[in-house]
Amino acid sequence: MSDLLERLRERGWRMTAQRRVVAEVLDGEHIHLTADEVHARAVDRLPEISRATVYNTLGEMVSLGEVTELATDHRAKRYDPNAHRPHQHLVCARCGTIRDVHTSGDPLNQLPAEERFGFTVSGAEITYRGLCPDCAAAA
Amino acid sequence: MSDLLERLRERGWRMTAQRRVVAEVLDGEHIHLTADEVHARAVDRLPEISRATVYNTLGEMVSLGEVTELATDHRAKRYDPNAHRPHQHLVCARCGTIRDVHTSGDPLNQLPAEERFGFTVSGAEITYRGLCPDCAAAA
DNA sequence: ATCCTACAATGGACATTGTCCAAGTCAAGT
DNA sequence: ACTTGACTTGGACAATGTCCATTGTAGGAT
């Protein structure tokens, strides 16, 4: 079953067919879909689901901290359901494939106090860029 | 004068009034404007400059490696003229202010070989998030 | 089991950001 | 000063995202 769905239900989220489908589409590892990709897959299971509902639902999941929004170079934001475990992203500059990766230390430690400009720093996102094996071979 | 403009001229870039204005608008430290903000400021100096030209010009500067595109959470891409010196970004989650910051080590070293999935990794961008002093005081 | 009601879904208009193209203009070399 | 290829223009179009009035429904109350 869906871990994501389970967590949402436990928070007292009102469950609807639409929300269930969105959660199911998102569930898994190395999932980084755009909102319209989520919508396309949701329509396969529930043809009458609207785009607005998908956008709303994704936004709520983000607010609840169950899904992370990520902005790579590409136009549309992508949604990552793997929010419960901290991780970073590795993006192929050519084909756009994204992998979840784990760094060996906490990136926050790399930012010295004198570089913080008085900010209260609470998090760091790293996007590693390179070529995936297939694209490196093709180049 | 403009360092950016100087570097572009040295590369044999054909100089026009429009390109000069765009380069001047972008020049400086901690500059992270969206394309439309660049356009608005450019119009102040050269009223007939078109949006298409600003977009084209920014795109060319990015291709030449003189300007970096950056995608925070906000909708529009921002343009950073400080491409000659490697740096990361610190963003206020509340007001959106962006500061250039420098990390104490190379982020690439934090990504172990077994987390690279066979990719040829060539770069890393870090976005630190937190609250700027003003917003922290207001909260 | 049925009813209520607050919350959710719908769909279509609208907003923002970015791209494309055909026609006109101009920088820079001859 | 000419010429030419590169640059600029403005407007249409595309992609992504937001808003809102209306309709539908999940889940508790009866």
C-alpha cells in the first residue's frame, strides 16, 4: 500500500477519490513528476479529475510537509514524495533524469557563520549536475 | 564601468544599445533579477527595448557563461552576473531576498562514489534557506 | 440508513513567464 | 557610404499556474 496515503490519513485528511489517486500516482522512490504529469497519470485512473484539483492537492501535500517541491532548470516544478528522509538530487544535464542521492555530511556545516549575513539558516538543498551513464556514452 | 560589459566586448560580441543596457542593469554584486525585472529597468534607460530582446540577450549571456540562471522556488528564473566566482545562494523564505554566499569546501566532495549512480558529476548548486534578520525579527 | 454541513472538486477564465517568427533596422567591415 | 549578416521588434502563441463561483460529497450527527 501507499505510505504516503497512510501518513495523510493519519493526519485526519479528508479522503476523496481524487486525493487517493494523486497520492497513489506520487508514491514510490525516485519519483519527480511535474503537476501536469501527475494529472495525466491521475486521469488514467479517474478520467474526470480536474487539473485544478491536482494543483490544489499537491499544494496541500507540500504544506503538510509530506511532499517536497523542487525547482530544477526546467520550467515546471517537480514533486518528490520522499520528504520523510533528507536527500539531495542528481540531475542529468542532457536528458533531465533525476536521482535521489545522499551526501556524506550535513551541508549546513559547510556554511560558516560569517557567510550567513545574520540569517537564521534552517535548510539546504543541493542539486548536483552531470551526465547520466546513457547520455555520457552518447556524447 | 561594467566588468560584465568589458568581458562581453572582449569576446567579440556585437555591441548594441540594447545589449549595453541589459549588461549595465545586471552588473553588480548580489544581483538576482528576473527577466521581466531586467526588462523594466532596461526600459527606464531605453524605452523602446522589447521583452524579446531582453530574453534573447539574457539567454546569450548564459550560453557564454557570463551569467548564471538560478531557479529558486519562485516562479521566474533569476539571473546572476557573478558567474566568474563560484558561490552558492542563501534565500529568505519569507521575503525572498537572496545573498551570494561561499561554502567552506567543495560540495562535490560530499557526494560519495556509490551515490553517483554512474553519473559523470560536474557541478553542484546549493540553496540555503532561512530567515533574514528583518523577517526573523518580524516573526 | 438518512440527513447536514463544511470542505473538496470542477472547469473555465485569467495571470505570469517564456518562445517563436517575419519584417524592419543597424553595427561594423570594405 | 554601402552592404550584409546579425540584431531588434511586436505580437501571436505556448506552457505553467491561480482563482472563483458553482456543484458535489465525506463523514459525523441523528
